[in-house]
Amino acid sequence: MAEVYIPKRFRTLNQGIRWYSRSNSRTRAGVREEPRRQQLSLHVSVQAKDLDIALVLLNVAGRELALLQEEDGSSCMHLAALTGRVSMVTLLLGAGGRKLLMLYKHSGASCLHLAAQRGHTDVVKMFVECGGEQLLSKCNAWGRGCLWLAAKHGHLEVVRTLIDAGGRKLLLSATHNGRTCL
């Protein structure tokens, strides 16, 4: 394996595998402090929108790092979908591919659900191109699909993109209690 140059400021990240965050809770009389939540360093760099650190971590730790999920089922792609950075999504798609798109949180939310809910049209287009119909038709734990979420939150361009990709079938799909986007 070729040796990868790691800039000095990145060398303290424990070889890019784990990072531990401190709890925000304060210790008071009779109240225990919450245990520290363990976060993956790649997830932290994606949340911070730091493309350089994410690239170094993926080069050092490999593709497996991109496919790891946190306790709630979040992957680095879920976090990238929330931030809406196309460059970060492109980097992660190169590392994890379609397999990374098909990871779901414990709530049943896919990356497409989160991007549609936040109104990130360019990211939604990328997910639709890579994920196909299987990703479009998936509902979360509350029975809501990506089109329903985009419509509820008033993201017109995302709604148009999803209808163009999924057609009439997606438009008429109902939630678990029978509601459609119409």
C-alpha cells in the first residue's frame, strides 16, 4: 500500500477512525451527566462541511469508514444530505456509491428523505440519478415518502424534480394513514 501524506494538523485524529465528543449537559446535584456520545470522525468533518478533512480520512481509513453508521443509524451521507453541500455528496458517492445511499436511519429516513425535507434540489437530483426507483419509493417509519416531505415543507423545485423522476406512481403514493401529496 502506498504511503499517504497526512498534514500535521490532521495527524491527531486517531488515524481517522473515531472521535469522541463531550456531552453538553452539566452536572448538578442529583442529576447525572449524560455519557459521552461517540461520533465517527468522518461524520464530524461532514457536519463541519470540511471537505479537506473528509478527503484525508477517506484516503487513510478507506471506503469502510464511509459505510459506518452511528448509534441512531446515521451515515455520513445522511449528514451530507442535511448540509446540502454538493461537493461533499460527490466525494462520499465516490467512496461509498449506491450502497451508501441505501443506508437508512432507525427512523427509516434515507438520505433522499433528508435532502428533500431540507429543500436541497441539487443533492436530490444526484440521489435520484444514483438511487433509482427503490430510493424514491421508500417511506420512513411514519409512512412518509420524500415527495410528501418536500411538499409539506414547501420546496417546489424539489417537488418538481421528484415528480419528473418518479412520475404519477410517486405522486399518488399514500402515507400509512392514506394521505397523498395532493
